[in-house]
Amino acid sequence: MKKFLTQFFTWWNGTTLNTRFHIWRHGTRVGEDEFGNVYYQGGPDSEGRPRRWVQYNGYSEPTTIPPGWHGWIHHKVDVPPTQENYQPREWQKPHRPNMTGTPEAYRPKGSILKEAERPRVTGDYDAWSPN
């Protein structure tokens, strides 16, 4: 019962029942990425282009869309990565999830949560003072 209510009321915990029904009626499966996300294409959108969407594997996290699929889902390329031999560029790093709000988050020097001293102000900036 809990799983049913979760699928019925929460969109961030995976695919809702309405989305599953829509996919069943209107979606054509295009492919799947290494994270288990499944990509679909359907009828035309308001601009006449085919509508494209992703069914996330588990929690809905948009940063898990790889670069090849990102270009396809945003209509930057017409051919999905499954129909071409997509190879990441040598400068592309492997995916890392959004770490905001976790202990792994970026903390610059001088942050309250980092034990480094804040850098001194250089000559190109004068701090405002009310006096």
C-alpha cells in the first residue's frame, strides 16, 4: 500500500502511475543509459518537434543524464546515442552527482565549514563600511 501511495502522489521518488500510463499509451522507447534511466519519444510538442522525456531509475535526479543523452533530450542532436557510436571527449570527466548539502560539497577557503583561513582582500576590492 505504501508503494502504491508513493507512486500515486510523489513524482520525485520515481515514476508515478499517471506517467507510466502515459508512457504505455504514447511513448516509444529509444534507449537506456549506464545509470538505468530510460529515454522515450512521443507525439509532437507545441513547436512540432517530437516530445522527448526520461524515466529516471529511482530518485529523480536530472544530473544523472549523461552528455550524449542530454544533447538528444534537449533537441541539440537528432540521433540518440544508441543509434550512433558516441564516445565522450578526452576532457569530459565521469559523472559525479550533485553534492550540495552533503559532506562532499565544495567549500571554499574561509568557509565556516572548512578549516582554512580566508584569503586576504586584494587591492582591487574595498569592503564597504557604514562609517
